[in-house]
Amino acid sequence: MSTPETKSVLIVDDHEVNRRIAGLFLQPLGWTAVMAADGAQALDIAAHQRFDVILMDMVMPGLNGIQTTAALRDPDSLNGDTPVIAVTGTDYNRAEWAAVGVTQFVIKPVDPDDLITAVEEAIRPGRRRVTA
């Protein structure tokens, strides 16, 4: 994890603009963002760096957000217990997301206040994951 003064976020989305926007929303709060363009890249990055929170898109080439999150939840994973926030166009997959341990949902187009609130709730001690 990062130092107490800074927090780190892994932003996983196949659209560069979406990654940049999410990073810009969190940057003024002192967050450091690392970007991944797909699930495979996210898993590679997450295998070597611990994050405070992960923002995960649903629809991506190769591994989708649910598959990527499920892989992250491996008990031996460096980020196995890292809060994952689903950033998606709809929450119709809510039961699938809940099954892999998603902490929060943020619906696209992303409202900065919604994203910041979700991130703050996700890192709060005693947080709970979403349920179906």
C-alpha cells in the first residue's frame, strides 16, 4: 500500500479517456493512479503492486471486469482483499459482481462526487461488499 498521506488506485478500463477522467477526479485528493487497459494487464500490475482500491470496468476485450475481479480474489493474490469498485454502464450484472466481492458500484457516465463517495466508502474500515 501507499503511505498514509497518499493512496494508490488501479484504474482498469479499455478506454483511455475513461481512465484519465477517473484519475483526474481522484488526483486532487492525493491519490496516485496506475492505469490498465484490460484485465490481463490489470492482473499483471496487481501481481506486483498493492493498491488501496481498484476501479474496474465491466466490458473489456479478453477478460471482462467480473473475470478479472474473480482472479484478483485469489487468496494468494497481493490484492486479494483490495476493495474493487465496479465502474460500469449498468448494474444489471449486480449478482455476478457481488459473487466476486465488489465493494461498490459507480454507473457511467461517472459523476465525480459519486466516484469520490464510492472510493471513500470502499476504504472505510469495516466496509462491506455489495450483495445481490
